[in-house]
Amino acid sequence: MFGAITYPGLKEINIRMKRVITLLLCLICLLCKPLHANTLSIDDVRVELASDRYLYAVEEAVFLFDDNQFNKLDALLSGLPLLPREAVYDVLCRRAADLSSMSPDREVFLVKLSHLQPIYLVKEHVEDYWVTKPAFNYAGNARWVLNRWKIKRLSSEASTLLDYDKLVLSEWLKFSDRDYILRRGAVKELIADADADTLSAIKAVYLADEGMKWSPDNAVLAALAAKLDDEKLYRELWSRKSDNYSLDALEKLDRQPASSLDASSLIAATDNPLLKRPAQRILAGLNPMPENARKYFVHQLKRRWKGEDIAKLIAEEGNRSLLKEMMADGNRVLQENVSRALKFSR
């Protein structure tokens, strides 16, 4: 009497699901794609930058920007076509790099620009590749300025805490927080700009803070050691797990003429397996070579299995005459190692 009720089979359901998923993916792609994105040539951009319209707009915009008249500036910018508007955005962001003129209104303006997505792109030929990039990277420049401004404010905050003996680095840096990189940059800036008394205070705070041993990197310790040229801090740095900051600090010790303190810090670095070879290479190139570095190499050259490699390293770094001096005063093992190295490095 009644027709049988039929249900779609599994195959039909799969087909329908695939169609729905495909439609959703297309919709997502459309939503994520920049609206009205246009790709220009470099010449198109140059023509616009040479136009009277753009030159007038820049002059007026810079005046309003410097005078903190942001309501008038917004009105001016909204009346410009998109391309010159983006070009002016870029000029203003680069002008904002002078943080001494930062104001609350300027900060709000930069935050707004940092959230925009550039409309115009340029296609450029770079080393056999075509690269597409924003014609005016004002959003990225705005974020860069805002980050520098935040670092400056955080550095001032850390300085105030230090003055009142309230700075606990491991708590203030908060290794797991999202703004850790900015806070780390603030401490490095504080160290870079500090006078002798402030540096001594930061050193005392750092060494007294057991929590800093769990720091995810050596940025603060490396900056402090390099600024103070402090052998104790260098030894502490070399004892940690090595990273780019350790290597940067080591490379800063590659300077002529080197002091005995420099040499001592480099010799201490050779106890770290990852830093040993680069530290030895720097030591081998010191000329004139401090006495403590010379004694270190005499000891190394007397080693039966490693001495020849050390001798070759010294020769490669241009200290052949020094090797010959060591050879004259050394034992038989040293003389053999140096002799073979000199023959090999001719």
C-alpha cells in the first residue's frame, strides 16, 4: 500500500560529503584571499612615487603625523586612492622608528596599521627567482616599531625595579609567557645602556637568581658577560648548554690585540665540547699571543695524539713563526708534532 522507504547508500553519502567539503574549502580559500589584491611591476610603483599627487600627500601627511593631528591625518588618507595611501602609510611607519617622538595617539595609529593587510604586491626578480611581496610593507614595519616601543617601556620598568631592589629576573622574564622575547630584549637593552654601577647591580641580581639556571637561552648571560668582560660570567656561560648567544659571545673575543683576560676566557671555553674548536681557532690566531695562551698551546702540542692537529691549526691561522719558537724550547713529542704540521701546511 505504501511505497518502501529507501535510504541513501554509503557510496552516495560519501559523494555528498565530498561535495560539501569541497564547497567549504573553496569558501575558506575565498575568505582567506586578500581582497582586491593587485600585483604591480616595480616601474608602476616608481611612477606613482614620482607623481605630484603622492608628493603632496606625503608632505601633508608627515606634517599632520609629526603634529599628532590624527583626525585630520585619517581624513587626508581616506581621500587618497589605495596605492598612494599605502605608500604614505609606509613613509609614516618608517618615520615612527624615532621612538623619542612616540605618543599615545601615534601608538594607536600604528596599532591600526599593524592589523591591515597590504593590497598591492610587486613581483621582483631576485637571484633567478621571481618573488612576490607587498609593495609597501607598512603593516610589518608598524609591528616592528611597536615591538621596539614595548621593549623600551619594559626596559624602563626593569630599570625601576632594579633601583628599588625588586627585580627578580627569572620571575620578571617569565620564560613561558608570550612576551618573553620582548622582555628578554628589554633586559639586553638595559644591559647595553647601563653604566658601571647598574651593570654591577644586574650582575649581582643575575648570580643570586637560581631560577636563571633554567633560562631557555643564554641571551642575558652572554650580553652581561660581553658588556662587563667578566671572566666569572664567561665561565658560567661556557658551562651552560651552548646556543647562538654563546657563539656570538665567543666571536666577540676574537679581537686584536687580545688581553690575557681575553685569552683566559677563551681557554675556559675549550672545556665546552661544542665551543672547544672555535675557541682554539681564535686562540691560534692571536698575534701577539698572550703568555697564558702560549702556555696553553705548549701543553696541547706535547700531546702525542692531538698535538699535531693543534700545530696545524696554529700554522693555518698564520702563526708559523711562533710554532718555530715553541719547537726550539719544546720536548721531543712537541718538536715532532710541529715539524709534521709545518711540512703539511706549506
